[in-house]
Amino acid sequence: MHKSTMIRVDYDVKQRLDSMKNYQRESYGDVITRMLDACGGEGLTDEDIMDIEKSLDDLKHGRYRTIEEVMKEEGMSVD
């Protein structure tokens, strides 16, 4: 038999979990397990966090190219 516990979530989180159910009577435990499985069950590494922080800094300081700029550089038409 599986042990279970109760968790408290905000109402908007419950609504989001409800919208993720594959069927009406699917348990929240099954929904959460499916979500964890989809993300690989691994958290972010220190390297991941550093990459994200660098990317956010690049965006903040305008160091990026738009998709239109990249498409133009590659000779693709921008519609």
C-alpha cells in the first residue's frame, strides 16, 4: 500500500492541475507524477542556472537578434 500525504496549494494551482487531467477522476498524484516524468525528474544544474542568468543579462542589455534579423542574414524571406 502506498503512503500518502496532504499538500496545500493555492486555488489557481488547483485549477491548473484540474485542466491537466487526462480524465475527470484522474488523481492529482497521477497528474503531478506525469508532470515530473515529463521534465525528467531532474532539477537545474548550477551550469543551467548560470546559462539562464547570462541569457537574461543579454536580453536586458539588448544583446540579441530578432528572428527577422536572423532570417534576413540567412537569405530567407520575412513575411
